[in-house]
Amino acid sequence: MSEGPAPSVEPVEAGDVVELRVHGVSGAGAEQVLDRPNVQQVAGDGSGGFYRVRRGYPERTGAGGVVLEAYRWNDLPSGTAVRTLSLVFLLPFMLCNVATWMRPVTRTYPRAVKGLSRVLALSLTMLYVLAAAGVALDLLAWKCLATPSCLTGRTWLSWLGGQPVGLRLAVLSLLPVAAVVMVWRLGARPGSSFAAFRGSTVTEGSHQLSAVGQWDGAPLVGRLRLIHVAAAFATLDLTLLTARLAGGGSVAAAALLVPTVAILVTCLVLVCLHSLIDSVGPHQRVDLLCRALLAGAGASTVLVVVLVAADPRPWADGGSLPGYSLTIATLFATQTVLLFALWGVVLRERLGQPDGGARRGYGTPVLTSAAAGLAVAFSAELVYRVADLLDRNAPTADRLATGPPLPYKWAIFGFFLAVVIALAANAFMVVQSRPTRRRAAADAVARDFPHAPPEAAPRLRQVVKIVARAAFTERLESLGVVFAWLAGLGMATSTLGLLRLTPGPVVEDVTGVPAGLVEFGIMLGSYVIAGSVLVLLVGGLFAYRTMEFRRYVGVLWDLGTFWPRVTHPFAPPCYAERAVPELSRRITWLVEQGHRVLLTGHSHGSVLLAATVLQLPPSVCGRVALLTYGSPLHRLYERFFPAYVGGDVLRDVGDRVGWRWLNLWRDTDPIGGWIFCPHRLGDPPTVAGPAGSVDRRLRDPWDVVPPPGDSVPPPVCGHWPGESDPRFAAAVRELADRLRRAG
């Protein structure tokens, strides 16, 4: 890995305070973070590096005479257009991985939560393969190549039209194999960027967050990857063998079914054996078993493809690939059962725990349901769109022959209903909570500007709206629960496809809604899914090319890839595995050179710094202070990741830095907020001890009337960084003085 210039090229007087700034998910450049032009890189590389103002230029120091330095990490989670666009394909896998980290604080069922999550993750890989098989084997090889009108004008496909069924299936089975290889590569990261930062052991800290960045996840991810790829090959084998045996297959086909089922069962068992696959470092027996499993699955796939191509026996008649609809519906039903089992485990754990957060710990089933719902919707839309493309302008009879399986139509219908009802619930919650949020916002604004002149009334109303809108973040949990349950019920309805029931007539018989309206809803739901995919693709492209747009699109990506991969190996790599150790090394080096370090983190940068502080040696922590602003540590992370970022973790961070910690927050910020107590400046803190002096609320905007010499009032900052704010500079000076007095 290219380390860039050695840190020693930037001399600093011993005893000086270095302010190390860490940006959030905005994708800001080093010049913006430092609020200075003419910067140069002094350590790191192009993906993650440390920057300072060039020597010889003025204003090289900040408030209180601190030496300015910035850590720019935004290229670690994205960096290239391919990795940014891969958000579309890896989104369900990423959500499934993050969901495991959102588990409740539990001593009774942590292994059950992890086991169910990993089995569900394995089912998403199987669903991905079945979707690819639905396009390649069911729509193309089985239906389209047997329909003359479907081959008309398609020279890229017609060359297989006259071939035997087995040969068509064997040739087009290469497409699902290629799909597995593609998603494997999208979820992989070149090792050169992270290899130098991998640890060898798991840190046994008092909190789980202390392991993020020190835990070497490569062995676990490698084992999970082998297991998932083996399950993918076995799923493809099962699809081909089921179709072959439906027409009276040979003894060889029945014999190959045994190792195929055995491989799938072994994969399911292995992902639940946490003590084995979670082993730190190489584990000869487990690693050998995983490699043997993949080798066996690969060999079995080769044999199955050869058998399917060479077997001269006739194939079963039917409109769809024999057994495919049954396999899909069975997988949907299994996922539904797993989701409700996960809900049951979490609900049982949450009963009788009066911790003030009724919905804390529900993030695991909520996000897992969202991941499964999106995976089902994306898979159904892929098959549905390809079927629509193939039967376009074809006679009605041929359209029915090349249409998608019924479970996919039910899946799209269920997803559409879930989205519609969730949007309706969102609209209801917005309207229902608006008076309460407006009253609270009006009270806060009135206290901030008690002497505002009458001409400031329009500006005051605008600020009230912004504050009320920012307060809606606390109500997103309820919406997540609603959508999760609806997504689970939508997946359950997909099993009706087993009964050869179509959504239109069934809904009309039960509810009286015309079947034509239901079919219109399915079509509209299909276009909604396609539009969502298109938005993600375009958003990912603009997030890569436009820094301002990345502020909005990159939030999900950066937050999702902060956590190590412990559930799904095809999820995007965890950039904290490099960023946290890199920050820790730099801070330690600065302290060893005789400097004191003031860590300032905006938004998600404050989360990186909290994890870093938990890893610093006590001798280093004694010369470190912490300034956070726009921080989601309490508002999002403590609420959604209670087992890893609880109040005890945040107090430990404060203890380690000797409570030289200030947190700046604004009412207008929809993401960041207070950490320990939300008291206003001048009011007594509601939390005893040093934690009560950490949070400092900033009035936003600074004023509601134009300052002298200006024609417009000061802007509302919200979640934007505030390095140029005089109050930020005052906090820097205060912490720098406290560091100097600490010796």
C-alpha cells in the first residue's frame, strides 16, 4: 500500500496541540474540512489520508493556535463508480449485515438472533441464484426457446432454438454462475487498501464497539463466502435436478440429488456454528471443511450440468420449468417463517425491560425484513421485466407461455401494498404529529429569539417549520416496524402461487376490488420497483461524480459499511477495518512526538472517533480531547445499535479522555443531536456528573434578522459542518486550553 509522504516531513513543535478533523458522510475535500486552501497530504494514500496546510502559506493554525490536520476517508466506502453503483446490487445484503448489529441488549438469545440472521442471509443468496435461474433457465431456456414467436428477431438467442432441452438448460446455466461471480466481485475489496491494517486478535474490551476496527474480519468473511458460494451452486443444482427428475430422470440424477441436499444442509448448519466459523485467525479444520464444501459443490455442479446436457430421456411437459415455482414459493415461505421467528425472539427478549426505549432492539427484525422484502422485490422485478421483454408484441397465448411464475406476481403485489400502506402510514404520522412538533418547535424558537422584531415573523415561521421537520426523525422507528410487518406478510402471500391462484381473481373474490384494478396495481408496483432501481443507479452515479449529491445518497452507504461483515459475505467491505486503526496509529504517533491531540468529528466522523478512542492506550488518552458536532451517537446509534453503542459505551469514551469532551448540537439538525442531556445554555444539566457538561446547544440560525451590511438573515445550518462558526472556534480554544493544563 502506498503510504504517501512520511509523517516526519511535517515538523511540529513539541507540546503543540494538533486539531485532527474527521469529516462526516458529506464527501468533503480536505480544503473544505480544514476551511483552508492549499493543503497537502502528509500521511496515508488516495483512499484515506491526512492533510495539512502547505508550509509557507498563512493561516496554518486554527483557533487557540492549534495545528490543523484533516483525515479524509470518504473514498474508503465508495471511491470508484463501480463500487458506488454496486449499491443497487448489494443493498439487500448490506441491510441484512447491518441488521445483526442492531440486535437488542440480550444475554439469553444472542446466538439465536445471530443464527436466524445468518440463515436468512443464506436464503438471500439462494434467492439471488433462483432469480438468475428464473431468467436463464425458466424464461429463456424452457419457455422462450420453445416458442417460435419469442425467437423472432432475436439472433442472439435463436441459435439455441433447435437444440435439445437439456443442452439449452446446460448452456444457459452459465448465466447464474456468472451472476454469482459478479456479486462476489462486487462485494470484494482489493486487499492492498486494508491488508496493512488487519489485526490478529479480537480486542477483549468492556464494550463491543471497541472491537470495530481491531477485529480481523477476513477469516470469518472468507469462511462465509465459501459457504454462500457453495450454497449458490447447490441451489442451481437443485433447480436443474428437480426439473430433470420431474420427467422421469435417471438413477444418476437421483444420486446427484443426495450430495446436493447434503451440501445445502451442511451450509445451513455451518452458519449456525458460531464458535467454529467465528474463530479468529486460521482454523485448519474449519477452513479445510469450508474449502472442501465449495470444491464439492463446484464438482457437483459440473456433474449436474453434464448430466442435464447428455441425458436423452424426455422432459416433463408444462408451461414453466418443472419444480421452479415450487422452489421459489417454498423459499418465500421459509423466509417468512424465519422473519417471524426472529421477531418472536426479539419481542420475548424485550418484554419486561423498562429502559425507556420501547422499540430499542427492534432494528434487527425490522432491517432484516426490509432486506428480505427488497431482495424479493428486486428478484421478482428482474424476472417480471425480462418476461415482459420476451413476450412483447407476441400473441396472447405465447405471452402466457413466456410469463413469469405466479409467486413472483404475488411478490410484486405484496411489495406494492406494503409500500402504499407504509406511505399512507407515513402521511398519517406526519399529519398527526405535526401539531405537537410545531408547538415544541415554536416554544424553542420563542426562547431563542424573545426580542425578535415584527418584521422577522416570516423568518421565525420558517425556522419553526425546519425545527419541527427535524424532530420527525424520532418517529421513523414506528414507520420501520410498520413496513417490516407488511413486507413479511407480503412475502407470505407469495406462497399462494403454489395453488395456481392469480392475485386479481383472489382479491376480487375476497374484497370485491375489481381484478383489473389489482392487475393495474401489479403493473404499477413493477414500475415502482424498476424506478427505484433506476433512482439508485442514477443516484450512485451522481454520488460518485457530484460531491454535493453524495451528501444525501452516501448516507446509507457510509453508515451501512461502517459495521464489519458478520452475516452476509457479499455485503460491501467494512471501511472501519482500515479507518479506525489508521486514526489510532496517527494519534498515537502524534502523542509519541510530544503533541496533544484535539479530535474533532462531524456527523459520522464522531462515530469513527468514538470507536478510535476506545482503542487508544491510556497513556495516549491522557493527552487527547474530543469535540463532536452534528453527532448521531445518541440520536441514531444508541437507539438503533443498543448492544454496541449504549450509554455505558459513551460514558467510557468520556472517562478515557478525562471528560475533555464537548458536543455541539442544533435543534434544526435532523441527524445529529445531544449525547447525554438536551439542556439549553444557562439551564442546569439534567444528568449528574461530568457527563452533564458535555452537550452544548447552538442557536440556529444565529439570528432571524439581516446583520448590518447584509440584506438577508443568517442561513439555517442544520446538519452542515460548522468549522467557521465562532462558537466552534470557542469550543476548540476551550478544549485546547484544558489539554495544555492537563500537562
